[in-house]
Amino acid sequence: MSQGYVYIASNPSLKGNLLKIGLTHEKPEKRIDSLSRSTSIPEDFILDHYKEVDDADAAESRIHLLLADYRLNSSKEFFSIGLRDAKLIVDRVAYYLEVHEYYSERIGFSDEYLLGNFEGSLSTTPYRYMYLLASLSIGQHLADHLMGFSDDVVSGFASSEFCAKQFGTTRSSAMTFMQSFCNKYEGCVFVTGSKKRIKVFNFLRYHRGHMAWKYSDDFRPLVQNEKI
């Protein structure tokens, strides 16, 4: 884990809403100067936004997870997204790392959840992962909502280090299972106590040792937690 900055930069030479979003361990202004010295682009980059984070590698991986649909090239850090939306994602990831990066034991399940089940049923390990996701999700504490923070962009994150510790496995084994879990269960369905079929996730993704998920609007009220 190392401190650093996640930055957003634009360039007048780039078409549309194309933004450079990346990680640097030096001052963001210095990184922008370095980018601008490239002879492959005619105009200087502009530093639009940045956040200092304690775990820069985790922040970058998670931001790129949320920006996967906007990435132009998997080998380059350019994204076709508006500045406002990009800033919101960077801020949400930075705030989660600072405030919500821990396991909550204050979890509440609605009667519709307790009397329902995941369609097709889940074996023990996937079911434990579902519980883990609920515990790691953004808290439903009033203070978060008063600060304007909610799971409007993402419900939560999990790292391979944390999952390995929780399940008593190696980090490599955790990474393999996390990737398989995301591939298999992104489209999973929950059948409530009143027999209503609802989609669990809007998305469930894995990238470089990190998972990110966004609960669907129908499923989110069934699972609540409180982080104070």
C-alpha cells in the first residue's frame, strides 16, 4: 500500500469528452507537465481534478473498474466520459477508501430477504461472499446521506487481501475465486418471500485483485448495514 494521487486531465487536442485518468506517486502538477512534454500531442494537458489517497494502487484499480464501459483502449488510460461524472467516480472511490473500507457487523435483512432465496440456490462459499458484500457495502448511516454520499455510483468494494484473510486462503486463490464469482453471479436473481424475482446487481466486476458491485434498486432495500 502506498500513498499517491488519482488525477483527471484533459487536452484541447482530444476529441469529445476524452479524459486521461490515472495514478501518480509524484505531485499531480508534475505528472501533467510530464504528459505535456510528449511530442505526440500538440497542446498541453490541463489538470482538472485529483484526490490524494493512502492506497493509490487500490484507488486506480477501483476507478478503472467503474470506468470499464468508458475506456477506449484497455492498454491506455483514456476514457470517453464527462468531467462531472468522472470527478464523481474519483471522489466516491477516494471516500470509500477513507471511510468505508471495513467490515460491518451491523447488518439487517428484511423479511422479504429472510423468507426468500437466491434463484438456483448458492453453495456455501458463494453464499458467504454474498454476505461479505453486504457487510462491505456503503453504510446506511444518516451521516453519509447528510454529506451527500450514497451508493448511487457503487455499492461497495472488496480486495483480494481482505477476502483471503476472511476465508483463510492465499491471495492468489482469492483472486481466482473473485473473478469466477463475478463472472458467474453478475446476473443472479433473488426470489423474495412474496415470490417476486428481482435482479441482485446492476453490475458485479473484477479487476486486478478488486471487486466492485452496485446493487439493483429493487434488491438494495432488502439488505441494509450501518457503518458509524
